[in-house]
Amino acid sequence: MQNLKEIFVAEMRRSGLRLTENRLAIFKVLVEAKKPLSIQEIILAVGDGTHFTTVYRSIEAMAEVKILRTVSRGFKNLYELGEKFKPHHHHATCEKCGRTMEIHDPRLEKLMLELTMRAGLKPTTHQFELFGICRKCMKNMVK
């Protein structure tokens, strides 16, 4: 994690954001997370009575400079570390248990690029999320 922390500190400075204990705590929570987290989940993990507004503002500031990535789930935003900290990927999420798996597939990236250009757009960014029911939940539904 030390190398990631050094990158984080450098990115915070480069972006002109203050490095606060709160922002460092948010970063540590997201380094350890196995899936994108909601603001509520981040607040619980940070603990120490951190105020919602403080966490929200820190997350928004870090997302704006791409230290964090926003993952939209319906009307809800989740957050994870940006591409400076982990490779570009997409998510597949079980609708029953909420388990999220990362998808790394160069074929998908190539197709997304082609489709964007075919639509007459200059590619800048994209999000692709898959939803379904995982094998474990399917087994439990059959019982």
C-alpha cells in the first residue's frame, strides 16, 4: 500500500487538494475495499464520528480530479479508486446479494471504442455495468 499512498499524496498535491487526515482515511478505506462503496459505507468504515458533509465534499473533490471514480448504480453513486491506482475495468453485479466482480477484457474495450466512433463521437470515457444473478444466488433460488 505504501506505493499507492505515495501516488495518492503526489496526486493530491498535483491537483491542488489539501491532504487531510479525513482524505487519507477515505483513501485507505477504498484501497482495502473489494467493491465500489457508497458514501454511507465509506463513512462507516472511516468511523471516528466523521461528519457526512466532510466525507461527501472530500469524495466529490477527489472524484473531480480523477483520484476516485464514480460508479453509477441507478440513482445512487458508488466510489472506488481511479485508474491511477487500479487498472481500467467494469463491473458485473448480482441483483440478489449485491456481490460485485471486476471485468477486465480488452475485447470489450475495443468494442466500446468502435461503437463510440460509429456513433460519431470522439471517445473520452465510458461506463459499462452488467447486472444478473450469480451462481450462488441461483442455487439458493432453486432450493
